[in-house]
Amino acid sequence: MSKLPGWLGQLGAELSRLSERLDERRAETEADDPLLGVARGSGKDEAVDQVPAPPTYAPSVAARPDPVAAIPWGMRVAAEAGWRLLVLAGTLWVLMRVISAVQLVVLAFVAALLVTALLQPTVARLRRHGLPRGLATAVTAVSGFIIMGLVGWFVVWQVMDNIDTLSDKVTKGIDDLKNWLLASPFHVTDKQINDIAKNLSDTVGTNTEAITSAGLQGVTVVVEFMTGALLAMFSTLFLLYDGARIWQWVLKLVPAQARPGVAGAGPRAWRTLTAYVRGTVIVALIDAIFIGLGIYFLDVPMAVPLAVFIFLFAFIPLVGAVVSGALAVVVALVTEGVFTALMVLAVVLAVQQIEGHVLQPFILGRAVRVHPLAVVLSVAAGGMIAGIGGAVVAVPLVAVTNTVVGYLRSYGQEESRRHSPPPHGSTALDAAPAAAPGPAAPEKDDGEPSPEAS
């Protein structure tokens, strides 16, 4: 019995060593075969987290890549830009639909902006001379409207006063043209000319209903024009009197983060619009005076109404000059003959060349300079969208947009530099401005630099 405890101790030690060997063998087996890698002794609630490896005899299958990574980088960039362009196109389409629904109001307000840009410097000048804001606005607006009304009345009076003379000269000019065609080397016969005249008469007779409807539509256009003119007058009064407060109210509609940039772009856009309108008025006045004088000295009838038409059509860039010049040449052709028409054409071309190469660069300056291709495309697009009114406002809109976009780009770059972390290390040394070379600062007797040097 005395040997029993020692024998039991040896048996326990042997069992411990056997358990350790079994644990080591189990660990080696699990390392060779992950299917047996199950946590033991943790109960049935513990899940198996490891994914078993495929057997050695199974073929290797490559994992499928991420769909985004499978698309080329250029295609992803094109797709990102494409859906943004679609959103912008949809926004512009909705905006154009809204504008076309209230086209009369929009054109009246834009016309009021142009007139305000022309008259606002006069209001500011009168206020500097001590006039109250209301009185300065009233004097400027009434004077401007009276002048525009007198110009319109003068044109109508001149046309009505010379219509009989013009009719007689047109009849005589047509007879002269007929005689010239009969005597020309083109072998035109009297029967052919009579057939052309008969066809024109038949065309007018068969389209009487269309002409009548066009006349009724013209009456509608006149009514709409008068309504738009009244809206433009009231809008001009309010813009001249309370333009600053209206601009402050508009700024409140802009998000707070974009408000400083818009607030800085607004005055620059207004200066561009003012410079464009005043410069265009001066250039149009010079064109009308010199072409009108040329027409007058060539004895072309209705020289003054033609000069006024040239002044008005000058507000449509490129197209207006061509139309007004062609009108003057046609009137000269049917009233005074081919030689006078050629002389009028020479005068028109000379004045327009001086305008394009001397007057516009000098008067308008670089602030509102727009590329000729942009002018042509904007005038064409404006004419297709809103007719003559759209052609008139297209170029100033492009000039203002160019100014605003340029300022916002510079403002955004400046803000990004301002909020970027300051340079440090060698970058800070490279970015530090170099001291301008100059004479050394004079020193006082005690060795301190003088105040003038600082």
C-alpha cells in the first residue's frame, strides 16, 4: 500500500505526456488540412469562419474583378461628364421653355436693363450735383423717353412726307430697269418682262387671304410691342431709382457660400453692360451721321429716315449693318440708278470698315471684346430663339457672361489658394517672394534703420 501513491503519480504523469502528444499531433493535422480547423471545446454555437481551400486536384479559377475596375478610365470619365451634361442640357431646356412662355416679359426687362445701362451714368452725375435720387431719376427717364419718342415721330413724319416722291421715283426706276433689260445683252424680251409682272400679280391675288392674315398678325405684333414698351418703361424707372436695393435682394437668393463671388461679379457685369451699350450707341450714331451725309449729298430720297434706320439696325451686330446698308443701296438703285447705288455702296463699306477696325476697338475697348465667331453664333442663336429682340440682346449677354465667368474663375482660384495649407520646409523657401533689389536702407548713428527705410 505504501507504493500505491507513487504508482498513481507516475500514471498521472504518463497520461499528461500522452495528452500533450495528442494535442501536438492534432495541431499538426489541422495545419495540413484546414477542413479540420474547427475550434474545439467552444460549443455548438461557434461558427466556422475560415473558407476551406480548394483541393490540389481542382483547376485554378481566377477571381472576377470589380465591375468599376473593368471599365476603362477614359470611359468612366466620359460617363461622369455625360450625365452632368445631360443634367445641364435638361436645365437649359426647361429654362428656355419658361423664357419662351413669358418671352414678352423677358424681352421687356432685358430692354429695360439696356436702357438703364445707358441712362444710369446720367442719374449718377445729377446726384453728384446735388439733386435727390427721385428727381434725378425722373429727369433722366423723362428726358430719355421724350428723345426716343421724338426720334420715332421724326422717322414716321419723314417717311409719310416723302412717300409720294419715293413712289414716283420707284415707278420711274422700275421703268428704267425695264428699258435697261430690254437693251441689255441678256436678250430679255418685252413678253418675258410682262409674264414676270403677270406672275407677280397672280401670286398677290391668290395669296390675298395669307396677306390679310399677315396684316392681322402685324396688328397683334404692334399691340405686343406697345405692351412690351410700357413694361420696359416701368422697369427702367424702378431700376434707375432702386437698382441697388433690387441687387441686394437678388443676392439674398444666392446660397451663402457663393454669395461673395456673385457680389463681386455683379458690379463688373454691370460695368461691362454699361460700356457695351454706351459704346454701341456712339458707334451707331457715327455710322448714321456719316452714311446719312453720304446719302444726302448723293441726292438719294429719304436720307434722314435711312440714317435713323442705320442707327437702329446698328444695335444688331454684323447682321444689322448688312441689312441697313442693303436697304440704302436698294433705295438708291430704284430711285437714282446704278451709278448712285454703287456710290452709296462704297460709302457704306468705307464707314463700316472704319467702324470695325477703328471705332469699336477704340470706343468699346478690351472689356467687352467678343470674338467674331462668338458674335455670329450668338446673333444667329438669339434670332432663332426670340427674333429681332433675341439678336439685339445676344451679344451683350455673351459679353456679360464672359466677364462673369472670368471673374468667378479668378475668384475661385484665389479662394483655393487662400484656404490651402501654407507651404513649409523647402517649399516655403521656394514660395517666399524674393526681395526686390535696391539701395540699402540708411542707418542712424546708433546702428538702427531709419523710419523712411521701413
